Amino acid sequence: MRASMRGVLVSAAAVLVLAGCSTDDVPDSGDDDSGSKDTEWFVQADFDRQDEQRSATFEGDPATPWMQYIAGDMADTAKFKTEGAKKVCFANASISNPWRQTGWITMQQQLKVMQDEGVVSEMETRDAQDSDDTQIADIDYFIKEGNCDAFIISPNSTAAMTPAVERACETGKPVVVFDRGVDTDCATTFIHPIGGYAWGIDTAEFLVDNLEKGDKVIALRILPGVDVLETRWAAAEKIFEENDIEAEDQFTDADPTKIKQIITDAINQDDIKGVWMDAGDGAVAAIEAFEDAGKDYPVMTGEDEMSFLRKWEDTGLTGLAPVYSNFQWRTPLLALQKIFAGEEVPAEWVLPQSPITEDDRADYLKANDGMPDGHYAKFGGEDLPGFPKAWQDR
């Protein structure tokens, strides 16, 4: 039996500031063989699994990473094989931040391709605007309406959405869950990048490799109590402690003004050598705080949002752009194409999640030239019909 989908969630209170995110299982307490104690936000087994997945071999063509996956259990979809164009019903958590807005544009362009190919007739979409209650009502509306041939659900939160997802599964129609997860494995497939621990490992190891023992790092965190962000920080904190990096975490509410003030206060008190972020919103504000103070640029991790990539290039700072692969917004519709054809799909569809480094930053800047600052470089829509105008005219 495959793992629970509690892999990708955010609390309802925090969704509005999150880029789409994957999360990790809330653990039972206990110690593993390594001596690390599991806590609410850190599970050694999940840390180890995602660490291994960072170097996993992905099935499929690297030129289409939104179709790649780590080999594992496959879902038999023969019972869903059918002819003709189908109606898809999409219950979306929100489009309340640039990451989700970028993905939504990509999904709409993928839909146009599926409609032209006669796979999908229409996709009725309901936007929950970051509300559990609204999304529950949206899913129940689709079920009562009775004319959905398949469901796509990007859950707003985990526990609250689980019963609604289970009700969708009970209709006997294919259900695709992506981006964030729920506490059930009833869906036909669950699509997400590797996860929060992988982000934390990538970013913390980068800082450790570029700093000295005893160096001080400011860790900028959006909000407490949000699984995906907590697992990113839990992984990073573990690595910092093991390598004698002094990291102080501060919550920012993703507010650029607050970020600037936190950094300004920190550099007025200490010699700050590094900046770690659990999401890239406000990365430019953090850099500007060092500029305003006349300080050397820090070693820094941001995200693949264009504003950070451009500032990184302009300043020449030592940086890394972790990703939560935005191209995943293509995968649900493409998964349904396979499901409607009766083809197997991964029961848990784990997508690649590789940071942008100094070596390939220029390639992503060139590929995304003309895109707005809130655009995400690894959106994966370059071969879709609306490129680039659909993403530029948001």
C-alpha cells in the first residue's frame, strides 16, 4: 500500500503567502537508528528518503521533466479507459501568489493543447481563494453537479480537505491530487516534486560549502507551523548545527519591509555571512539591506523567481536558487490523458526538483527574457502555444 498523501500541504492561514509547496508526513514521535529524534516537523526517515531522491534516476525524457517520475508503484487505470473528449473539474486552492499564478497560466496553455487533441472538452475550475470551507464546497458542488469525468485537486490544507477528496474518489471517477497532499491514498495519482527536506538539504549544504565554521547566517522564514516550510527549515537547521554554522531564524510574513528591517538589525549587531530563505519572496529586499548598509553581499539562497535570478546576476553574489518545480502544473492534465487511455501512471508521481546554480543561471535568464519579475524560471511552458505572451501579459 502506498504512502499517505500527507506530502504536500499548507495551513489555511498561511496559504496566501506560499508558493505551491510539498510537505512531509507528520510523524509519530521516536528515535531512529541514527539517534536523531523525530519531532512534529522532523522525521529522519523522510529526510533520508528525500536526500536519496535528490540523486535518483528519473524515468522518462529529461527534456520533458513534467512527465518524469521516480520508479515505484504504478496505478492500473484500465477501468478508466474511454473514448472521446472528457470534462475535467479542477478544485484549486488559490492563485494568490506569483508561483501559483505562473503555474495556472501554464495549466491553461496545456489545456488548450488537450482540447485541440480532443482529450478534454472543458475544464471547469473553482478557486477556493485560500479557504478550506470554500474548497470543500467547491468539491461537493462538482460531485453534486454529476457531470465531471475526472477531478483535479490542489488541496488548500490537509486534514480539512481529506474527507472532500475521499468523497470525490467515491464517485468512481479518476482523481488527481497535485502540489499539496491529503491524508488518504484514494486518488488515482498524487503528483509533487521531491519535497521540503530536499529544499532544506540543497540550500543548507550550499551555505555550508561556501562559509566557514562559526559563520553567522540569518534564516528568513515566512510563517511558523506550515509543514512545507517547517520541513525545509528542519532539514537546514540540522545541517547547520552539524557543521557549526550559527543560524538565527526570523519570521518575515513575506513582507519586504520587514525583511529589510530584520537584515538591517542583524548586520548592525553581527557580521552576517549568509542568508537562507524558506521561500524566495523578498529575496531582493534582503540583498538591498546589505547594499543600504554598505556591507559585502552574503552567500545566499533565494528561489527561481526572476527577480532573484536577475539581482543575483547583477550583484555577482554567491547564490543558489532552489525550486519547487513549477512545471508540475502541466502534469495533472497529461496524467489524465494517460488515465483516459487506460495507461498506467505512478501512484505517487515524484517529479524532479533541481536548484538553479551559477553554472546554469544564464541559460534560465536567457530562456525567460522578457518575463515579469514574479515569473518562475522552471515553469516548463516554452513549447506551449501561448509562449511567451501568455506569461508576460499576466
